[in-house]
Amino acid sequence: MFAIVRTGGKQYRVAAGDKIVVEKMAGEAGDKITLDDVLLAGEGGDLKDVAGLTVAAEIIAQAKGEKVIVFKKRRRHNYRRKNGHRQRHTILRIVSIGSEAKKAKKAAAKPEDAAPAAAEA
């Protein structure tokens, strides 16, 4: 199953087990996060409903990108400015694609079904 999620103003196509590099997000390495802004989801050629769908991810590391040199110059005016910048990134591992609320409801429903059966016996 795949999903297209939006984070940091960009869109990413992800599947379970993928590693992606996104704009800086709050959290430390090892923290679990959920990406709620799912734009599209599907499996093969079939598209799924994205209402309430979330993508679970784990932060692998907080890192910096490659250095970008900004150099300004005006000819014949002795004007030169050099500046550098390194963008901060977060590296994510996609754990699963699916609604966590639905999984929690299914897990909570099973013990309730077993309780009335025990009371009848």
C-alpha cells in the first residue's frame, strides 16, 4: 500500500518501510509521529478513501543538508558578499499506513465481545 502525504510544504509518495528526508520536524531520534495530511492512498491501481487515514513514522535522525554558498558580486564596484546556509532536515522511516483509530477500536471491541459470552456461561 502507498500513500501521498504533505509535510513541510512538499508532497511525498511513501510506503511501509520507506525512508524519507523532510523539512525539520520537532522531536528526537526514536520518537514516533503521525502524518495526518494524507492526500491520496492506494494499493496497486486501486485508490482508497483517505478520510481519517494516517501514516505512522519514526524519526531516525535530525540532520543538516549540503552547504549552499550564496555569493553576490557587482562588477567594478568592489562589492563581494559570501554567505553559506545548511538546511535542517529530519529523516523519517515509515512504519505503517493506516488509521490508528480503527486499529484501537478493533482491539477494544474484542474484549467486549468476550465479556458477554463469559457472563452467559
